[in-house]
Amino acid sequence: MSGSRAGRVFWACALFGCAVCRSAVSQQPTQPPPFRVPDPIQLNFPVAPKTDSVPPEIEHLPDLAARLFHHAADAGCHKDDCKILVIDFAFPDGATFPNGIQWADDLSSLFATEKSIQVADRTQFEDFLNQERIPPRLQNSEATARWLGKQFNATVVLVGQAKMIREDVVQLSARFLNVSDSNLIGPSSEVNLQVKATTGDLSPLNGLRSPPSLPPFPETVNGEKVYRGGVNGVGIPSCYYMPNPNYTEAAREAGFSGIVTTEGAVGSDGLVRAVRIVTGAPFGIDEAVIKTMSTWKCKPAVLDGKPVATVVPFETNFRLSGPN
């Protein structure tokens, strides 16, 4: 890869702390996966101190929709020639939350009342996020938002952030980004929403929403029974040929860095099969990982002196190490 490298590819058995098998080109220190956070947690969001100043003006979501519409043309969204994709609202740390998803749904419905524009289907959008296994903290970057917009043939994407300004008041700020032209950005519009204790849900969602977990790994792959390495006398495979996946052009342009986690079956012949994404990435990175993993070669695990197929977790660390 010219000017970049996938900084590290390795496998590990999380339950037993197995030794790490690094690819030959790995030169960078281990970095923890950026998307893993404690589960579940209660965050103390920063709230402005109480003062004698005038309390924030409480408004409603239609007010935000009207302001955004007023500036839509600044981002290239013109009547009869515009399709909008609304991304989930997120906290400053990138975590989404139930109300943030609902507000995005509600904004889409408000935009849809304007007959001169189209609105991307939010249900299909959420299904796509889970199918691609793209975690919330990655979805809200501008580069990823534009990439998501392209997947839905959108003209603009709406990205928004939520901030607590009082115990019961959330400030939403949002702006339109043109999908094709990074220089076309609408001005930010804000609204203060009152959140009632009985209906508000601001608990952070740090993982993929649906399905909550992947189904069990297949019991057989390529006609072989698949074992769990390091359990009930089953050994652990070791991989000796693990070339790094290449950056896609879209990932290079976006300056993408992150970790893709996968599972795959190392067969008795040492080849990796049935690879599936556990936590994925945009820009065609998932496809590049799966394609490259099919070329890896390993020494298979052994049970009772015979090689057997085992399911193995893998992580691929993408990190640009030079000019794009």
C-alpha cells in the first residue's frame, strides 16, 4: 500500500488470553478498539450551572425543521432536486441514544411533508447500519455521513449533536452536508427541547442496536465440524501468512482509521473460511478485509492428534501512516 498500511492484523482468544499472532509488517504499538466502552453505563453529562440568568427558551422539533429548510439551499438541497438522509443525533462523544434516534425519525417525517423533496427511508437506513455492522461512534463523522448518503442516493445528509444545557433541557444542533461536495455545508441551526423524566431516554447506546448480538457461528464449515479453540482439549491455530488488507480509495480519501473485528473458521487445511463481520467499517473496508482473509494461511488446531476446524476472532487495525 502506497503511503498507508493496515497497522496490525492479529487473532486472539479472548477467554483464555492466548498469545497474539502479528502480521509481519506490524510495527505500531497495540491500540485498544476505539468503539468498545463499558456496558451499560450511566454518564453524568455536563450541565450548565444554575444562575439567575434568563432560562433557555423552550421550542419544538418543527422549529428546527423550519430553520434547516430555510438554509437547505446553502448545502445544495434545492426544490424538486433533493433527497435528504437524516443521521441519528449523537452526544459530543459520538454515542447515540434512544431519544436521538427518535428525533431523527421525527425530523425525517417533518421533511417528508415537503412534497418538493425526497427523504431517505429511516427504517432501511437503520437496517443498513446493522447489516454493515457500523458502530454509532463512527457513523457521525462527516466523512462517514457523506458515504452513507451515497449509499442511499441522497443529495444531502443531516448530522446533528445533542448537548445537555439543563437537567431537563437538551440543545439540538444540526446542519446539512452536501454528499458530493465537501465545500457545500449549511449553517448550524439549534433548538432547545424540554425532556420529561417520564418520556425522555438519554441513555447512551454504545453498540449496534439490532440485532443485539450475532447468531451462533455455524456448526459446520466446508463439511467440517467447527470447534472452539482452547476448549475441551482443542488446540489453538496459529497463522503465519496474514497480509494486510489494502485501503480502499474511499477510505484513503476520508482518512479512515479504525478497527474491524471479525470471526472466521480456520479449517483443518489451515485456510480461513466463513468470515463474518462483528464490528465493521464503511468505505468498502469490510469487503477488503473478507477478501484478504481468504488468502491467509494458518497451522490448524489439533484435537487428539488430528487437525480440526476452529472458530477464531480476528481484529484488523487500519491506520494511515503517511500522506493520503
